[in-house]
Amino acid sequence: PMILYTFFDDYNLSNRTIAPFCTSGESRLLDTEKQLSSGTVVKGLHVSKSALKEDSNDVKEWVNEIK
């Protein structure tokens, strides 16, 4: 969403690690990782609305992976 891109443009995150994630019915991260110009961007995670309960292990694995 544009509001997030504006946030990333307005704040200096060059010394930060950014871990993008989203939950949604249809949308995915698409180019989000590429759009972030500052900071260290790690692999993002998308969890669909229909799979929230089933994907809890995926979320745990993702969090452990990006530590």
C-alpha cells in the first residue's frame, strides 16, 4: 500500500532490518521487497486468510529463519 511506501520514504531505516509480512485474502507481497530502498530487507512472508490456522508452522519457521 502507498501509505507504507510513504513511511519508508520518510524514515531513515538504513540501520534496520525490515521483515515484510502480510495476511490477506488475495493480495501478496508482490514487489514490496524490491520497493524498499533503505535498510536490510529479509525474505518476506504472505499468509492467506484461508490458511491462517494451517500456516502457523510456516510463520514459526519464517521467524526462526530471519532471526
